[in-house]
Amino acid sequence: MKVRIKKSAEGLVHVFGPGPGRWRGAPDVGAPLATGAAIGELEVLGRLHPLALPKTVGGVVVEVFGAGHARVPVDHATLLLQIDPRAQTGAGAGASEEHAEATTAGLVFVSPMSGRFYHRPSPDKESFVTVGDTIVRGAAIGLLEVMKTFNRIAYSGDDLPERARVVRIVPEDGADVSRGDVLLELEPA
């Protein structure tokens, strides 16, 4: 589902809901969002529809409607987020401030949502990626378990190169991560 956007006179981007439902998985205030970043899901009649920013919008979240609530009732006129595009981060777009040191050290791939991160598809299988591997856009790098659902995470991002070499896998296998946490430290390949 597509969100609607409108620029304010102050230069902020207002993001509105696409229609009626319950919004969940909102980003935190202060979280940097890359263009096209996931901004949660809209639950409509029991089905989840992913919501993402348009490819032309990115920046830092300055306000979240219904912050602190698990599922917020919204409609097409509900303001979901306010984003400051002037605070857009560079190579680490989508990384949280606590990972600023890793961001300045090089390229990073960050978690698109919160959940439990797994390095391999099952305990008896090999890891999706290991240190030293070269990955390409679209390659699976791990699984993210969210509410007992396993989501395959693929290497992607407008601010990342087509090919990159894995320098470090940050979270341990089975560790809980938050949206924006660094999953992989990379270098151009």
C-alpha cells in the first residue's frame, strides 16, 4: 500500500496513511530512514500490508503519531510520521545514532525491522553469509523472526554498492535486534 506525502512550509515531510486499518511497527523518533525504507505495516481485516516511504523521501523521524502503542487505528487522513529530509544520513542511512561509530568506519547494512536475527536458514544449515564473502544486491543475508514469522532479509539499499564484501557480522546468531541496528559491516567489492 502506498502512503501519501506532503511537504510542510517548514520543509518537513508529512507521511499520511493510505487508508483505514491498524498501523504497527512504526519507526522511533530520531531514527534515520533511507529512501524507500519500511515504516511498518497496516493491518486491514486481519491481513498485513507493508508500508514504505517513496523512493524520493528519506530523512530523520521527528514525530510519530501514536508513539508507544502496538497497533494504532488510522485512516487516509491520519498523519503517521513527520520526517526531516535535511537530516538525511549518508552511507549509514537507516542506522541508529548508537551505531554512528560503525557508520563512519565504512558501509553498513542495517535491520529493516525489529526481531530476532538468525545467520542461517536452520540450525543444521550453513550461514547465509560469512566474513570475507562478496554479496550482491538481492542476496539473502539472514532471517529476521518477527512474531513467529521468519522473514528472509536481502542485501539492498540505494546508498549501498551493487557488490560488497562482508567485513563483520555484528549481531550473534539468535540475537534480538531493533530497526536500524547494524547487521553487517561492509566494504566495496
